[in-house]
Amino acid sequence: MKVGIFGGDLFWSNHPYEVFNFYQKIKTELGHASLILFKDDIRLNKIFSGSEKFYFDKNIYTQCEDLIVVKNWQDFYRLSAKFDLIYTSCKLVPKTRQVSSIRKHLKCKVCVWDVPGVDILVDSQYFASKWIVKGQMWKEYLLNAPRTDKLVTEKQIKIDICPAFMRYVNKNLVNPTMSKNEFFKKYNLDFKKRTLLIAPSNPGSHKDSFNENLKLINLVGDLFLNNEFQIILKTYPHDYVFYENEKQYTGVYKRKNFLDKSMPQYKFLQDSIKSKIKVIESQHHHEAILYSDFLYNMSGSSLSWETYYSNCQSFSIGLEKQKFYNQLSYLPDFCFPDDIFNINFINDSFLKYNIINLMNDNFVKKDKKSKKRYFE
């Protein structure tokens, strides 16, 4: 059976080797595989100036012995006739560059792998014939998701680790996670202090939520700094490619900062926040989750789910007011794992009252057993 792994037209700066690591996994399992990328993909062409807040080694991709380069979607569709199966992310393209009728034009079956969010439950169900999901709950969600043609069967679904999460558990990768010593040394962090990671909502949406929470960042910062904490910050992955050339087939997708469109959100926040913070480079996403004690997850996003792989505790403010809380209109009626991964503070007064208990570990840690079904 001839198998290909396709990188699509969407690059994530927080896990730049996701496609390559998945290619290596499949090649190890089958003994052979091809890696397919667009000619203009940033992973093949990026030249770093040294001022970027993200990094990867493009030679990992360009020197791959099994690399196949295609010019456009039509070229990819023609190539697909030579394969029996192509693996790709369930999120193939940015929202601004959607392609129509993928299933209609592909000449082979497609298996999609899961991403950290809920995307595998949306578009991929209409162009894929096989799915790799994060855990048992996602399998149940997919089996019950509405489809226009036919139901998904259990035989079409495999439970396996989300490729974007591989760095949490696997050291046999091209870029394993740094040790805590290496991470703290890089960002000049103090081992004697506990660490708070601030993760704002993405800069192109959740505007009301962000405006409401912006004033709380300084409050949170003051509360934690007064209790012997240090603060690091990581913004949305597409914020980090703010200065890159965004065009079709590059994989680059920007999210403009709605408060100041002249600069990325991480720069805006670094200039705006009174508390002393350190901006983490995007590719150190996993280390930030692994080595932080607390995560202030401003929008209550799926980032909190990743704390499953660490001892980090996530908290959010006003999570129950978010439009995506517990359900989304285009998906079946079910609950996301938000409540078992986030401690939810209703407002800033409640936060002030309870934050000391949180920092002193008087809050009961969430039961890992209840989380297991989502990720195993």
C-alpha cells in the first residue's frame, strides 16, 4: 500500500514539525511513506532574520528523502491517484482559503488526524473516510456527529495521540521538549519561584472577552507577583507569524490584533501589561505548559485541555459566558471537557477572594481519571 502524509496549506508556529513527526511515525509503522508539501510552503522556504518569535529548521523538511513537492491543489489531486491512502490534518487550510469538494477531486482515501481543538468534528467528516481521534470521548462525538451522506462507523476511527501533543510524551522526535533546566535558562526564570503562564484569546476574535479580561491581566499579575510568582506569556500561534507573507500555499495565516492592527498581540501585551512578563517563543508552547504551575486561560479555550500532560492547573474567568462553553451550534448536543480542565472564576471579585487558595493548593486538583477518556 502506498501512503502519503500531506502538510496542507496551514502552518502552526507552536508545533512546526507536527507533519514531519507524524510522517516519521507512519514510516516507522509501515516501513515506507511519502511526505507531500506545497512548493511555496513556509516549512520549505522560511529564511529567519533572528527577530522572529518562532523558529524551526527548514532543513528537516527540505532534506527529507521522501519529500514530494506539489505546486497547487490541482497538482495534489493528480498526485493522489498514485496513492492508496493519504494522511492529513483535519484542519487543512485557513478559514480564509477554504477549498471546495476535496473529496470529489481526490483519487484515493483520506485519513485525517486530530488537532488540539474540535475541528475533527466539523469539516473533516465530509471529506475523510478514516479518522484518528484523541480519545474515547472524541470517538463517541464523531460517531454521533451529523453527516449529509452516511454515518461514521467504529471501524473508521482509531484512537491515538494527537500529533500536536506528541512532544508531551515522546522524546524520539526531531525536536523533543527541552528539559526544565534548559527552558528556565533560556528565559532566565527563577527555580525558587512558581510560574504563571498567561494565554490570551486569539487576537482576531473573542473581542468582547478580551476587552473584559485585559483589565484583569494586571490584577492577576499583581496577585501572583505579590506571592512569589514569575509570569510568562504566550499568545495565539497565528499571532506569531504577524510579519510573514500571507498568500495561498504558504501555510501562513495571520490573526490581526483587534486592539492595534499595527503590531502582533504579544508585542501589544508586552508593552501594555504593567507586571513584568516574559514572552515565550511559539515553538516552546509545550514546555510552557509542562513547566508552569498555573495557566491563566483568558478565553477558556482548549489550551487548558493540554494540562492533562502536566501538573499545571488552568483557571479562567467567566467561562460560562463564552458562546462556545459546553456546546457549539454546528455540533451535536454534548459537553466539552472545559469544566474538568478549568477552575472557573466568575468575576474579578471572586478571583481576588479565591486566588490565594488556588496558589496555596487548597483547591482540589481535578481528577485525572475523569480526564482520561478525552486523551486515551
